[in-house]
Amino acid sequence: MPNLTGADLKKLAKEQRQQGLFDGAIDSLQQAIDLAGAELADLHGILGGTLADQRDLVAAAKAYDDGFKVDSRYNPLSSYNALNRLVMRIRLIPGALTQPELMRKESRLDFVDVPYELALLQAKLERHVEHERSHDFWAAGDLALAAALNGSLEVTRKAAERFSRSSPPEFAITAYRRTLAALGELDIPCKQAINSLDTLLAANEN
């Protein structure tokens, strides 16, 4: 069966239901819900990025939080919202990278233990790039950035090399370098890893 859109699946489910094919209708509807969930998570992420462009970092973090919650249910392999909700918090309160309790000062956001979540995300991405997302340049790029924020220079280097080998499009390189530029302005202990990653990515630009 070719890849069906959410609208296709909804139509199919209605037809299956009318024909008494209830198991098929339920399966079609579940697939449509999963597709809609992934799309919704992506929209939250795009909103977060747009708000970050406006330098409304609190609103951006909230949008990424919303996307992360949707991803957790419908798209657990995604790391986009998971990573960027942490990046926004670091940009808001750089000290939270090493002193997570500082994040409690920002009462407008749900508390997140930034270093703990970064370590979990890096471990998750290390598994993903070896298996389910081995050909996904976004997975390699997200791993490189998460590892850089964790100060893991060797993991950062290897992930950056994997990213380069995957022939990433120019817009992906630009997106990561913009994030690195914003992080590079902060007083954080992983500056060496951030700068090293930026240098590695710059070598990929045309």
C-alpha cells in the first residue's frame, strides 16, 4: 500500500467502518492520529523556532515543550523538540547547564533538569544513530549539538563527521550554525566544544 495521507486514512476508515471492517477502520484511524500527532509536534517546533528568532525565549521554550509532549506520544524517535527545549533554557539561564536548580527562577516555564535531560538525550541519540536513524542527518546533527553541550568532545567530533558524511542540505548546516552562534555568546563551560563543532560544520558550507 502506498503511503497514505491523514485525509486518505480518514476516508479509508470511514469506508471500512461502513463495510463492517471495524479492525481495519481502527487501524487506519490510529495511523491517521499518529500522522497528525507528528505534524502537530513539527508545527510546535516551527513555532518555537520562529519565537526564538524574535528572541522571545520563554515562549519559544513553551512551544518546544508542547512539541516534546506530542512527540513523546506520537513520534518518540524525534529529537528536535527535545533538544531545542533544552537549548532555549540554556539561552535563558546559562548557569542551569551546570546548576539545574537555577532553572526554578523562571517560573513561567515547567522545571527541567537541563544537564540530566541532556545526558539522557545524548545517550538516546547515540543509540538512534547506530540503529533506527542511522541515515538521518538530523539525528547526527542533534547528537553533535547535545554532545557539545555536554562537553563530550570526542562524541561531538564523531557525530559531526557522521553528519558530514550524510550530505546534509545547506539549510540544515545553517540552522545548526545559527544555534551554535547563539550558544557561543554565553558564558558556559562547554564553549570549546561549541566552537569546535561550529568549525567542523563550517567546513561543510559551500
